[in-house]
Amino acid sequence: MFPKKFSQLLLAIITLLMISPSGAWAKSDQYQEAQTLVTQCSLVLKDFCSNDDYQWLRNNLKNAKAVMVVPQRLRGGFILGGSGGTGTLISQNSDGSWTGPAFYTMGGVSLGLQAGAEASQVVMLVMSKKGMDSLLTTSFKLGADISVAAGPVGAGAKASTADIIAYSKSKGVFGGLSLDGSVIAVRDALDKAYYKKAVSPSDILIAKSVNNPASISYRETVQKLANSK
């Protein structure tokens, strides 16, 4: 069995890959990275909602307390696997409008019979107050701190009760994809870059003390999708 420290090291490497200057955006370009994520999240959510296989997602978006979109979640490994990605969360107000986004990472390690590599897009509907409260903390683990269930696919499908309902579209080959055990953590640096000051998810989503007009289009897109029939 692999040592715990090795698993922790792999998770740290995955996280660094998501935020490293050797990636698509350097540290000095974090605002552009954040805005690019917002644009990608809008496109991914529209794509999911336009697919009849994800009818449950489209019909229940209006019932969600928040929606998290990860445009690209990378996973790979042999025996010991790792995954990582960055995304956004926006929350729904009582009048049906939406607030945000706040920025998060999703990462995890797994041990078992597995081989291959995969790139996936993830959309998660936050359906409970417990799920929403967890997202206002620094970090939490799916399946441990809150429950997560795979979203139903196809017409007439029904979802099991869970704090978060998750959908994923994948390219590549990988056995047994699951979000259980994934750690969701706040991307403070992107929040700060996007809002030009140090802010927490509570500042963004609950107190609504900051706003970036560049995200208006995304929020309006989500509201339109939530109100569509």
C-alpha cells in the first residue's frame, strides 16, 4: 500500500499543476485566468442543459441553491490515481437571480485497480443548505463531509437524495469515475484577482459585498437556463 505522505504529495502536485505559471496563465495574469474560467463555465453549462440526456439537470437548476461548474477536470494514474481542476460557484437568490462567482479547486487521490487518463467537465447542483454551508468553508471532502450523488441521465430519470447532484462528461478512458473523496477548496488568489481585494466566498455569495460586471453575462445565462422549460 502506498504511504500516506506519497498520496499527499501527489495531491499537492495536482494542485500546483492547476495554478502553476507553467500552465496556460502566469500568476500575473490571474484576472484573465478567472475571467476565462467564467466564460468557459457559461459555455459548459449551456452545453449540458441543451442535451436531452441531462433533462433532470435542466429541470432542476431552478431548485438549486447554487451551481458549480468545472470546465476541465484532469485525472490519470496507474494503481495510484489523482485528479484536479478549477471552477466557479454561483448561488441563487430568493428572487431567482444569481450571485457570484466564487472560485474553487477540485482535487483528489485514489488507490485501486485503475489505469488511463481522462479529461472531464463537471456540473454540480447544490441542493441543500448543508451543501451550501460547506462551500462557504475553506475546504471540504465530497462523500465525507457532505453527500454527493451522480445525476440521473435520460428522460424521466429521478435523482437520489443528496446534498450535491453531480454530472460529468468525459473524454478518454478511465474506470470507475467517482467524485467521492474529492476535496473542494477555495481559490483565494483567483477571488482576490477577480474582485481586486481579498474576499471570502461568504463576502461574494452571502454578503454580496463585491461584484464584477464582467460576470453579468454568466449570471444572466444561468438565470435564463433555470427559467427555461
